[in-house]
Amino acid sequence: QVQLVESGGGLVQAGGSLKLSCTASGRASAMNWYRQTPGNERDFVAGIIGGSSTNYADSVKGRFTISRDDATNTVYLQMDSLKPEDTATYSCNAVTVTDGNNKNYWGQGTNVTVSS
């Protein structure tokens, strides 16, 4: 069982920056960030596998950067040049692999609001 604790959300003006953090209670193979707005499905934002293989949604490429600190089992999402459409609840996801089986764990979510 992996528990995830997120922090760093808040209110920011368009063009500003925020940095989200997510600390896991155990080691994960992959860690991802997703976001969701009311009435919509949860969308993938960014992911990191191992120490350096990253992937981003097209809508955030060039503006968001995901990184991880394996010493503390923490994943970060640096969000720059924020837009009002980035407003959402951001959730951390950790994927563990045990005996070939993937398990997904989710954080409680942190709200990001970007004002125009």
C-alpha cells in the first residue's frame, strides 16, 4: 500500500507559476499527475518513469516540467505560464509493479485556480 500526500496548489494569476509536490510512502515505478474539472473525466498531465523518462500532455508541453527525487519518493510538477484553462484539481498517481501486476494509487488532489 502506497499513500500519497500532495501539496502546492493555490490561486495564481495567468502567466504565473506554481509547483506541486507529491510524496509517496513507498517506491513507485512510475509517478504521474492528472487533472480534473467538474463534470469532466480525469486527464493525464505528465508522467515520469524511473528517473528521467518523461511524458506530457500536448496542452502542457513546454510549460510544465515533471521531476522526481527518489531519495524522498517525491514527484514535482513545475507549472509555468499558467492559463485559466489549467484550472483544475490535480491528483498524483503512483504505479507499483509487483510480480508483474500493476497497482495504481491516488492522492487526495490539490486545487489549482488560475485567474485571468
